[in-house]
Amino acid sequence: MKKLVILAKVFSDINRVKIIALMHREKELCVCEICDTLQLSQPLVSRHLRQMRDAKLVKTKQSGKWIIYSLYENEILHCFLNIIQEDIEKLPEMISCTAR
């Protein structure tokens, strides 16, 4: 039951839902790309990403000095992404990180 509560908390915030949708669309993102594209502050995005990592929805990899975020493939996330598919297309155009 605890895992369900953690997932429900992740999916209950519009900014986390937008981050998940953007990651699904773009496959891999750094924090600055999420911040710039969704016009959110870096501390807020980092806090959201930590919650998503704790829920085992987001994974990371090191690329030089950058941490790159992507989604785990799992059944729950797949169902969720099917539900929000049309909203994914409405997200703003990705602003790429020039420093990476």
C-alpha cells in the first residue's frame, strides 16, 4: 500500500505530471532543460525529481558533470502516459541546454 500512496502523491501535482510527460516525449533531460521548458525554478524541479526517483519512476545517469534524467519503463507509468497522451502534445517546445 505504501508504494501506491507514494505514486499517488507523485501523480497529484501538475508540475510533476508535466515533468513526466516532458521526459516521455524527449526521452532524456537535464534539470536546466526541464526548468527552461516548463518555466519552473531549479530548486522546485530538483525536489520534484527527487520525489519521482523515490517512487522509482525516474532514473539518472551521469554524463560528464551533468545528471541526465529519464523514465523507467513500468506498467503503471505506461498506463498513466496513455491517459495523458493528448496533453503531452500540448507541452511547450523543448528548450535545449546549450551548456551540456
